[in-house]
Amino acid sequence: MRSCLLAVIFLLLVPLASIAGSPIEDMIDVPVPIRTDGGQYSIDQVRAAIIQGCQARRWTAEIAGDKLIRAKLNVRNKHFAVVEIPFSDSAYSVKYSSSTNLDHKPKRQTIHRNYNKWVLQLSTAINRQFHALSSAATSDTNHYRTDVEKAYIFDELLKLDDLRDRGILTDEEFETEKRKLLERN
């Protein structure tokens, strides 16, 4: 009898808990990661990463100020959320602004439980954009390094060829030095 009573109370409380909603969890001062070369992203790169992160999660981003982006989410033309994303070159925040059909309770500062999930996914998408920027920069650096190495090898081969043409190196010596140069790089 006692277990039946507890089960009934539990079944009555579960719907009440879902009605109450979840506390709004703003993302405050999320650090902008350091680039792989140890430098900081420029303010323009931070802005671009935020906008691209919004687009990746289907938030509509608009520049609302020098260091402020307003992002809007429309879920099935039924649920709407608006957040403000203030940012600097070292951090960004994602703050609740307004919503429609998400059971927002201003006095309690609660909202539908999916809202916090969407904001977390948005922040994750933004951080992925920083990683993509960093990977692209590393790729560009590696590409540049490869081009520099190729130019160096070409210069050295020209010098070896010149030494061979002037009779300072034999054909065998030229081939040996050429092989060493190509194996080293």
C-alpha cells in the first residue's frame, strides 16, 4: 500500500517538474581559444567564428553592435528564441534575450528545457569554428613551409648543377648530393 502511494505521488510530481521548466543557463565569458601558434584571434575572426557557428546550428545571426551579435532560432515555426552574444578577442557570452512558446517564466528565470540544450549546441558550434580557423591557419602555414622547402631544394639543385657544369662536381658526385638533398627534405 505504501509503495502504491509513493508511485502515485511520483506520477503526480513528474508532470509538475516538467511544467516548472529549467533555469536559464547563460554562457558567460566563454574563453576564445588560443591559436595553435600561440597568438590571439582578431576581433574580426571572433565575429566570423560566432556568425559561422550560428549558421551551423541554424541560428540567424545579425550584427547588433561593434562587439555584439543577436542570434535568432526558429524551431518548426512554433518555438522562437533570441540571444545576444557580446564578444571580445578573448571571450564571448550567450545571453537570453527573449522567446516565444518556450514557457519562459521571468520571475523564476526558467524556460523550456530544450532552450539550454540549444544554447550549449550553439556554443559548441562556435568553438568548432575556432578550431576550423586554427586548422586552416596551420594548413596555410604548412603549405607555406612546403613551398619554402621546395624553393630551397630547387635553389640547392641549381647550385649543384652549376658546380657540375663548371667541372667542380662529377656526374656521380652530383647524383649523390642530389639524392642526399632530396632524402633530407
